[in-house]
Amino acid sequence: MSQWREQWSEQEWATLRLAPVWVLSALAGQVRFDEDERGAFWDAVTDAALRSTGPGRELLGTAAAERRWLLDAFELDSRPVVSGLLSVTRLLERMSPDTRDDVRASILRVGEGVGRARGHFGRRMTLQDEQTLLLVHQLLQTARETSGDNPLNSPAAI
């Protein structure tokens, strides 16, 4: 077990592992997934894990290793998509900026992979899925990041 993994309680680690599934749920609009959705999800997890480094790769690798029960655990989790993603964001706030960026990018890569699988010829996302992923990206922004992007907090005159 890595030193990074050891800093999280079991409940926190379960929340982090479910993050990509909440993204799938946001895209699919449901909490139970058919075989095609499950296949696209696991393909996207594998692809995202291979393209990730550090903690993001470890998170996705752990999710893939638990594929026999991860989606069942998701169905049993009572948190809706937004609440689940906000729980993930609270955990992202405790990470260093580099780790946070890596983990968030890994989670969003899964969404991009699923979105492409759902889109035009498996190559492009639909406009609706692009917009959904933009919303997910915003939900995964920490309070400090959100306030930093706010033009009203800019030192420039408006």
C-alpha cells in the first residue's frame, strides 16, 4: 500500500474510488448501467489509468482491481451524483496542488473516454456529454480554485 493511500480512511478511500462512477452516472443519467455502459466504463478506466501517473493511476488501478463489486457498491451508496462529486471535491481540497490535478485529470479522463464511446462513431462526444463533463469539472474545483477563477476577485479594474 502506498504512502499516499495510507492518508485516507476507508470511507474516504471508498469515496475517491467511486468518483469515476459518479462521472459515468452523470453522463448516463442513471445509477444502474447496462453491459455496453459497463464495458465503455472499464475501457475508459483502463485507458485513463495507462495515461495517468502517480496517485491518479493508483486510484484508477484500485478501482479496476475491484471491478467485480465497485459498481454494486456504487448502487448501494445513497449519495446522488452532485453530493458524491462534492464529497470528492472536499477530499481534493486536502491534496497538494500537483496531486489534486493528477487525480482530477484521471477522473475526468474516464468521463472523456465514456463520452467518446457514447458519441459519434466512438470518436467524439455529443454536445450534451461535453456540457455534462464541463459541469463535472466545475464540481471538482476546490473553493480556492473557484474563487481564483472569479473575475470579481481580479485586481484589474472592471
